[in-house]
Amino acid sequence: MEIERDKLLAMYRTMRRIRCFEERVRDLSIANEIPGFVHVSIGEEASATGVGAALRLTDRITSTHRGHGHLIAKGGRLDRMMAEIFGRRGGYCKGKGGSMHIADFALGILGANGIVGAGLPIATGSALAAVIQGRDDVTVSFFGDGAANEGAFHESLNLAAIWKLPVVFACENNGFGEFTPAQTVTSVADIAVRAQAYGIPGQIVDGNDVVAVHQAAAEAVARARRGEGPTLIECKTYRWEGHVVGEHAMIGTGQYRERAEIEQWRARCPIARMEKWLTERGLATADVFEAVAGEVRAEVEAAVEFARASESPDPKEVAEDLFV
Amino acid sequence: MEITYLKAINEALHEEMRRDENVFVMGEDVAELGGAFKVTEGLLDAFGPERVIDTPIAEALIVGAGVGAAMLGMRPVLEMQFGDFISCAFDQIVNTAATLRYRHGGLASCPIVIRAPSGAGVHGALFHSQNPEAWFTRVPGLKVVAPATPYDAKGMLKAAIRDDNPVVYFEHKRLYRSVKEDVPTGDFTVPLGVAQVRRSGDDLSIVTYGGTLHQALEAANIAEREDGISVEVLDLRTLLPLDREAILAAARKTGKVLVVHEDRLTGGIGGEIAAIIGEHAFEYLDAPVRRLAMLDTHNAFSPPLEEFILPNTAKIVAAVRDLWAY
């Protein structure tokens, strides 16, 4: 499948936006300007981007605790995301949800989610609603290798399979469920093979190759849209940063992986890889990359300023939105 | 027309599905079989397989998928075949559904109803007898209801389906075919969050709900007839949010309150009711608030064991006499 140059450049920009946004979030978290726990997906931008680029506005996603990339890839606003991560009233959730619970229903973002695996049933239900409502919208559920060991994963794949629901299960296998190497707690080397148990297609894709991810996702989305049922895609990637930003202060360093392993994966950076790919094909040059990087930096800085300028919620608001 | 509690629920489902095409029913054996208790009988024929859906035995998924569908404008009614199985869906209810609106800052609503056939006295043993309402009554964002009469069962289910918040609807299995009542044929709802005085009295108030309402009413009649004690009976109907004013009114009126429920004693809603009365009507009390509830054990199978642990009419009468004598 040939991908148009505009789309390729848009994907490049999306990866840049995710990277820049999350590096800023990481640094602001370490600087204690952002409260609480943040989980970044630095190094994993290709999976969110390649899948997101296969979706249209009315398609939907469910995301995870490590969801900034998914939300950005589906069109989430950086300023309102950043304000939410800051816990401010101008954030998507008025400061009630934080990094792990950002949603924008108008954009089809059914929510990041702080419970591992919780998005899978929601995505399955969203796909069911599409069928009942006679719409050809597709729902993508992003989840990690950890969620693939939750019951919700198996219940959802089974149901989506028997009813041929328009849902794509996008597993980002980043090597670690929190602080535990995935291979030590997972029955199979490739989560994608679990698709066979449910009689649906399962595909392994190089999760650091945005073009490959996009092609796989586009096929799966098209298949779902045609009413042919779900697909499980496993994007093999790697989490450069810790489970949670600042974890070294809690658990020390070198607890569960070697520095050399991280360096190996840093050398496979999905953004550098796409730059090389675009350059080799004569589709873009270094000045294009620099221009994008500069624009994205300015956009992220504006988002930070928006968040800083946004008020903190008033304690009087704490019981609002409990009930309709 | 006189209908059973079960028929009342069935009629509510038919009427709400006719009224609103976004309402659909999903659960284990709800379509072809019409439900293990026949509560959903006839729905498949009337509304077809896209709106009356048999699921795998996967309670977490039933609720989680229901939430996903609700985000897209549907109004699912989700059946837990036995209320005991609701624990498999606990995370989906208390984390996913109850917090949905709040955690997204009011952007979303979650109009789902979870129907949970609950209650003991049918020799169902440990996992087909429970009254798990108190697991949910401390979770803001949920509404928790437990109707006791056919009229309420119908009107409250219709109200629950029309409510934009997640509602856990406990229907007591023992009442399905044992309780009948004249229920109007026209459209009506019973508001959630409003208790009702079922029997007026001056000497002592019983506060109860669900299956034990009927035992409490019998007990009140016996106490009046045999001991001359005038007993008021308040049916809570909704457990979250509690009708605090009705509870306090009952306490202020008689000064002696007996809370009765089939849920376990410790951590049951009775403790909360006693605390509300203690905090806000202490000076009206002539006796400590008493509780009569299931013993703090499990739902044992053997009939004499089950009989021993559950409240019943005779035990309520004894508790009324004891409190009256205080």
C-alpha cells in the first residue's frame, strides 16, 4: 500500500509532537511542577501514530495509563491535555482526572484509563454500539503487554470475535508490565498468537516502524469497517523511560533492566528511523525536519503556558460531576 | 391489573424498549431462554437479536461493554444472572462506570442499568443467595435501588433506564412470584432516591427495603394485634442516595428505630442509617437504634442453617418487642 507524502509528513509531525510533549511532561514532572504520577511513551511514538493515522474523526479509541501519544494521534489538544496533567481547571477533565483519564468524546477519544485492561471492554462496547446504530465507525483499543494478561483482554477478544465487531485491538508490547519484564509473566513470546485462540487475525509488526504500523492498522481498520471483525495487532516496541517518571527516586536504578538494553533500543528511535526513510526516498530533507521540530516545540511551549495560566480548581467544585 | 414482581420487571423492559430505541438488553441467557428467571421473556421476539443479546459468561465484559455502548448514546440494561456474580464485574462498576462522568470532568454520562437478582431464602447456597448491595452503596456516582413491590419494581426500573447515571438495580428473587399487586397499565415511573412509608405507626419505626419489607409488614401487624404496639414501616426503596429526610422523620416520629435488612449486619446500610439518626436525631431517641440483619457469616446451604442466619417475621416481631420494652 502506497502512503501519500502528505500523510507521511503528517505522521512524522505527530511523532514529533508526541515526543516533544512527553519530554516536556517528563521534565516538568521531575521538576515537581506537575503533581502525581505520569507515564510517558517516549520511544513508542510509532505505534500510536501509525494506528491513529488510519482513523477518521468518527472512529474511536480507548487508551491507557500511558496514553498521551494515543490522544495526540487522535487529535487531542495539547493545551487542554497539558492543563489536565497540571491538574488545572482548563484541562480536559477540569483537573479531576489527570494524566491517566483524559478524554475528548467529540474526537472519539473514549478516555485514557488508569486501570490496566479497562479500555478493552469499553472499546468492545463502543463497537457493539456502532453495529446497533448502523454506523461503520471503527474502535481501536490501545493496550499494553500487561493488559494482555488481564481477563478483560480475553473476554473482549472472544466477544468481538463471535459478534464480528468493528474493533481493532492494538497491543503495544513495550517489554514491561510496570517493573516486570513481559516475557517473565506472559505464556507466549508473541501476544499476537493469542488471536488464534479466538479465531481472528493476529499480526506482529515492528512497532518502531511507523510505516509498517500504519499499513497493518489501515488493513485491520478497513477489515473491521467492512464488517469482517476484529484484528489483534502487536506492535513490538520498547519503553525508554521508566514505568513512571521519577521511578528511580522510588526504586533505584538498574532494578529490572540493563542500561545497555535501553541504549540498544534508543538506537532504534522511530523518529530518526522515519527521517532516514523519508530522506532515502527523497520525500523530505533535514530542513523540513528542523522546521517541524521548531514548530512543535513552540506549540508545546504554548501548551505549557496555557496550563500554567489556567486556574486551579476550587475545592467547592469537588463534588460536581458526580451525578448528571 | 394484578401482576407479579417478575412480570412488573418484564413489562418495564418491554415498555422502555418500545419507548426508546437506544435501550437494549444484554446478559447471560437473556435472549433465547428469556432469562434464567424468565424476567426477559418475550423481549427477543418483540425486539430482535440486535437489542436482546445473549453474551458469554463474562460479567466484567457485560458491564464494561455496556459502558462503552453508553458512551455512544445507547442505554443498555445489563443482567447479572445472579446478583452474586456481580463481584466479577466489580471493577467495571465501581471504577469504570461510577467514575466515568467525574473523572472526565462532566464530559460523559453513563446511562446503564445493572439488574442483579439477589437475595436468600431460596436455598441457593453461597453464590446464589447474596445481597451484595453494601459493596456499592459507598460509591458516589452510582445509584443503588432495591424495590420491594411490583409497582415499585416497574416504576423504578423505568426510572432507572431513563436516568443518565449508572444504576444498580437489585431485584429480590424470592419476590419474583410470591408478591402480586395491582399495577396501572399506563406509563409511570417511581422516582429514585425517595423512600415510602408503607405502614403508619406511632410507637416504633422499622426501616427496611427489598425482601424484608414484606416480613416487616407482617411483623408489624402481629405486634399491633398481639402487643398493641403501633409500628411504622419505612421502605427505603433506594439505598444510594439515601432518603435521609424520610429516615430522620421516622426516627423523630417514634423515637425508636429498628433497621432490618437481609444483607449482612457488619458494614450493611443499617450502620449508616444508625449513624445518620445518631448524628441528626439523637435528641428524639428513646432507645438505641437497633439492627436486625443477616448474621456475619456466609450464605450456608442447608435449610436449618439458612433459616438461622436470615431475618424473618418471627425474629422481627421479637426485635420489635425487645426494642419496645427498652
